[in-house]
Amino acid sequence: MLHAIGFLLASIICLFRTHRNLWLENLAVRQQLAVLKRKHPRPRLTAFDKLFWVLAQRYWPRWKQALIVVSPETVVRWHRTGFQMYWSWLSRHQICFGRKRISRELRELICKMAAENPSWGAPRIHGELQMLGFDVAERTVSRWVQKAPRDPGKRNRWKAFLKNHREAIAAMDFFTVHTVTFGILYCFFLIAHDRRRILHFNVTRNPTSLWIVQQFREAFPFKALHKYLILDRDKKFGLDVIAAIRAMGSRPKRTSFQSPWQNGVAERWVESCRRDLLDHVIVLNERHLKRLLSEYVRYYHEDRTHLGLDKETPGGRVRSALDGRVIGRARLGGLHHRYDRVA
């Protein structure tokens, strides 16, 4: 009785369906019956079967109602697999879209022009290439100009200058620290090149030119001990700061644009401070950061060995001459230790 009622309801529903839906449903049922009639104990779907249901998913809204042999999630997985296979095939066959890759000859010519003419930018080099008959976009030239190796002579001369005058050179810089309340604190410091000693440091929330000048007065109450002072092109180092540096008897030396390596001693100290301390703590406020930096500067001067100083400390740590046992003393709350021999 129930089967008869179900058959009757199905017949009534079929009367109100469109011919397109009936044809698609009939096709789907026939395809699944063909799969079930195969002789394997468990029906195996071929690549054609999977392609059939992937296309049905794409072009037939009611494909889920007619699906029996597998779940709809399986069909979606087939579609993703086909998508991956398609793009893998494209990558293997190196089908390139857009502009063609420029030749090696042109790349070498761009690098040569950038090296021989340091003042030229991408528009000037692009104009020269157009005069030579090369069809290349200015944006492409700009990308390769940035990758071009620079003249090593300038870098070597700068390194030689720093090495020969390190006793007379100091550097300064800022770095930022985020607090627990998502605020930003600015850390200012002065460092000497000869022994990598921190001459002065302080922390503020609002760095201004007048505040920086006050830091110079606190670091050098009478006269600066260094002839040269290296600084970058930060806007905070304005005319007031330059005038204060010259008034103390030092010569300000600005680094080039986008050349942090020219202030490498200061940048290296910032990296050490972050790796040794700041990456392992959560700063609460300005007072907390000052205390942490005070402890780190003491550890940096007295305990931490430096590769640039032949593995000595900036403060001149004395080598132990005893033969006793080795003990460790905790530094920075246990993040680091100092080891000494005791009798």
C-alpha cells in the first residue's frame, strides 16, 4: 500500500516538472545504473564518471537529489582535484601570460647602465633603451634597476672610513617597542664605534627635536667626545638636532637613502637587543621598558662577548685565571647567564 502511494505521489510530481529536469534526472539515473551493473564487487568510478558529475554539479542545480553512488562532498573533492591537475599541467608546460620575459642580454644591459650611471633612474634608463630599439616597459626596467648590483667601491670606501676612524665615531638611532596596551614607545640611544659601548639611552612616547637635543645634553654635558656622529634621514633629526650636534663639536654624517648598512653598528645593537631581550618579554609601560633596557645595557657591557671585539666585552671583562669550579649567574631574569670560576 505504501509503495503504491509513493508511486502515485512521484507520478504527480513528474507531471509538474519541466522536460529539461526530467531528461537530466533520467540521464543521471541511467549513468548510475550503468555503474552498478559492472561486474566488480564494489563499483569503481572511472575518470569519465567523475567528469560527468563534475559537469552536472556545474550546470544542473538539482544534481544532489539524483546522486546515489557517492556523497556530494566527494564530487566537490573531485572538482578541486581537477582544478589542481589543470594548473599543475599549465605550470609544467610553462604557458606564460602577459608580457614576455626580457632577454638575458637586456637584463645585463640594464644592470650595466645602473652601475655605470648611479644618478640615473628607471625613466632615464628606459629612455636610453628606447633609443636603442628595445621594446620594454618602464615598470620592468624599474624592477631590474632595483635588483642591479651596485658599485662595490663606495661600500668599501665607507667601510674603510669607519674602520680607520672608529675611535672618533659615534652613532645614534631610534627603534620602536609595542606595549601590552598596543601603544608604541620610542627608544633612543647613542653608541660608540670603538668598543660598542652605549653612551646614553632613553624612552619616550613623543619623540621631538627638542627632546633629542636634551638627550645630547645629558649624554655630553660639556663637549662631545667623538668627532663624527652618524645618523639616518629620519624626520625627527631636523635642523635643531643638526645645530645641536655641531654646537657640541661633532660633525653630523647622514647615511644615504635606504642604506641601513651605513649605520651598521647601531642596527646591530638593535638586533641584539631584540633577540636577547625584547622578543622574550611583554612591555607594560615606559617605566618598565627603561628598567629592562638598563639591565640589558649592564649585561651588554659587562657580560656579553662580542664578535667584533675578538669575543671580548665592551666593558673589558677580565679572563679568569683560576682553576676552580664553574658557576653560573643569572642575567635578565634568567634569560642569559654569566659563567665564572670560583676557588
